Amino acid sequence: LKIGALIPPLPLQSCLALRPCFSRMAGATTAVKISGRKGRYEQFINGTYEQMGAIHNDRQVFVTREAQASYLFHTGKSRWVVSKRVDDGSACYCYVEDTGTDPVQAKGSWICFDQDKEWRADTKVHITGALASNDKFVKLRMSLDAELDKLGLQSADSLKALWKRLDFNGNNIVSLAEIDKFVLEMVSGGTWPAWLNNKPALMRAYKKTTLRGEQGDAWVHKDEFADLLLNLFWFNKLFMIFSEIGGGDRRMDLGEFQRGLAQLGLQLTGPEVQQEFKKMDTNGGGQVLFVEFCGYIRNRVSPDHNKSFDSDISSGETCGKVMRKSHGNRGTHVHYITKKCGADFDALETKVKAIIADPAQLGPLWHSVDFDGNNIVSLDEIDKVVVDQFPLLNHKPALARAYKAATRAGDGDDLVQKHEFKSLLVNVFYFNKLFWLFENVEGDQDKKMNFAEFKRSLTVAGVMKSMSESEAQNDFRKIDKIGGGVVLFDDFCAYFAAKMCPQSLQTWG
């Protein structure tokens, strides 16, 4: 998912009020319902939002009950917004102007981002009060929201990046061995906790996913990946709990079930426990398999596996259909789409490093760019060579920002000179690779990351396994020159390029 645009800018005094402020809040849980949206982002706007037990800018924060969460919060000055994350609200699905403390009391029309990428008032969108859910499993889901977000198991953007890391050869299926290796790397990199690396839980989560999936084979397909991760989370969490109370028979009775729910924080009454147990114990035998219990709890708390991360907007898999719909079959008769994968980037990475290390290859490449021999090249000249010789890197936003990074690090002008060419070439490659891996940045040009996100990005990119925690912290501090605790994604890309290919920093020509 890409949130399509920034909302119209606020005055300076409003921006000063957009500093996030989280704290716990007391009081009864309330809920609101937003309905009536038809069109772009309707699946992320419409829904019932529960109060999540925190405040942001002195107001309540609400979150949907869906697996792909949306958040309703106030920017701190003049707007309630619906967004995929709680931040300053500068990028969102929709908003309403209001300075009050209750979104239900907002009087204006909701402004939504339409298909043509324009903001318009949608008078059909309404927000009303709703009854908070009394389902204790829903409340458990809300309490785990932050943990699931931290692990990257809810955000469509995070799921896409994780899948690209896992599906190295781009064939849209992965094996148990590939998943096992992936989990080990995420844990060893410090992005996931050690308790998620549990082989028995992994095998059962894998089996549960493949048996439940639409394909019915022994592979996990792309549209089953979010399902697998949720199963992996719950099977591991429940393995920890029931290794203490469930014995070694891999079955549980009513008493073990009740003790396990209590350790999860679910304080159900006796009749409630019996009612939930009967939903699993369909034959009335008084016992259920542990794997059945894991699947049941996972589906009660996180009911939907998230397929939204597979619905790329005009991606390489669907852009042919988009072009034909707009321009007819003639729009694509001379084009074909090649899906990018990690193996393609690895092969090209070897080639790029060989070019910059060999003047016999680097010289002719420079002359093909600098065809008029004036020792300076523009963005348009670079773009032409990329399209002709490196089609894998034909991505305009990544190219533009790689070009900007190279000129900024060089002489500071708007042209690339010969001695900056190595840096540019490496930037173009690694900016493309990271844009592909973390594709949500295309619509979020000022994306920032804190240290936890920085470390997770290094892990997904396959680098963190060779770094210690202290090394990662030192590198982060070098990028975060002002000490604000966050770095821009562009600065991360430039850092990553220099780290992966330090030869690019050596002058040439």
C-alpha cells in the first residue's frame, strides 16, 4: 500500500504542535464507526474503531478491528485523520477539520484522497459512536497491536519487504527450509525475539498454513505469507505458555485450556471457558489437540490473514492490465514485464562492483554517458544509459534520489562530474534495490526511521547478521548527525551504498 499524497500543508504554528505524545489513558473503552466511503481506500477507511488505550496529542487514538489496522487520531491542532500509522498525520487516507477532543463531534465533511490523486470532500462519509466490543479476544488483539507492529506482522509495507527478502528467486513460493533460514536471520539480527525461533512451532505453523491455504500443496505461496507469520507468532507464543502447563501429550483438557487463557490475560468465567472450549471440542471428547488450539486462538484474535500486501498498485504483475485498460492492446504490444527478484539484484551487484573496480570497463561506460566529452552529465543522460544498459534499475524515483545523493556528496552542484561517477553508479544500484525492497517510500519522500526501524531494515536487507548491536548503533549515530533519533530514508540508502561498496568512495578520473 502507498498512501498516495501528503495532505495540504498546515501553517507553521500548527506544525509545531505535531510532536507525538503517547501515554496510557484511563476510562471506559469507547468505539466509533466510519462508514459510507466508496472508492479509493474504502477498505482502510470504513470500519469500527476501538479506543486502543493510548493518547496522542492529548486525544484518544482508535484502531480498527481488522487484521490490516487503520488508526484514527488527531494531529494536535486542526484535524482528525485516518492513517496506517500514528504519526504527524501528514500522509493519510482521509481527514476532517476539527479542533475538538471527540471525532464524533466533528462538523465538517471528510476529505478523501481520490483515484485521480486529488483531495475531495466526500459527503457520504460519516462517523458515529459505536458500542465497544465485549469480546475478550478482540480486547486481547488490541493489547497486542504494538507487539505485532514491532515484529512487522501487520503493515502491508513490512509484509512486502519481508516477502521479497524470503522469496529470493521471485517464484512466489517458499519452502519450509527457506522459512526456517529466514526466521533464524530475523532472530540473529535482533529484529525478532529469540522465542520466535522454535522448530516444533515453526513446523506446525507451516503445516497449518499449507493445509488451510487455497493451494493445498507443500509450499507457502505469496497470498499465504501473512497467514504464515500470524500462525508463527501465535504457535510460538502458545508453545511458551503450554510447555509449562500442558504436559507432553500434545493434548489439552478444559482445565489446561482455562489456565492457558489466564496466562494470555484472558480472564473468562467458567461458562465462558466451557463455551469457547466446545467450539474446538466438536466431538465432545473432552480433549483437543494442541495444534488445533493454536489455530483456534490465532483465528479468534487475528481472524483475517492479510492479502492486501499482494495487491500492488500498478505493480510489475498488474501494470500490463492497467495499460491495456487505458490504451487498448496496442498499449502493450511492444512491451513485456519482468518481475524483479533478489537473485537478479545479486547478479547485477556483482557486475556493478566489477565495473567500478576495473577502469577498462568503467571508462567506456562513462564515455557512453558523457557522449559529448565535457566531463559532466545530467540526470537525463544518466537515465538513458540506465534504460539501455541496466533495465533492472529503470525506476525514476530511485534514480532521481540516487542522483541527488551523488551530487550532494560531491561538489554540491546539479551535475555529476567524472570523479563522482563511481559514487553515482553505486547509488543508482543500491537506491533501486532498497526502493524495490521497501517500496512504500515512493509515496513517502520524507520517510524517517528510528533505530529499531534502521536495524530491522538492515536485517531485511541481509546485512545485520554480520553486524553487532553496538556497530549498528554507531552507524546510526553517524547518519543521525543532529542527534534527533531519526534518519531520512535517503540518508539510509546513501549509507547502505557506501557500506556495501566502499570502493565507490574512491575518486576516479
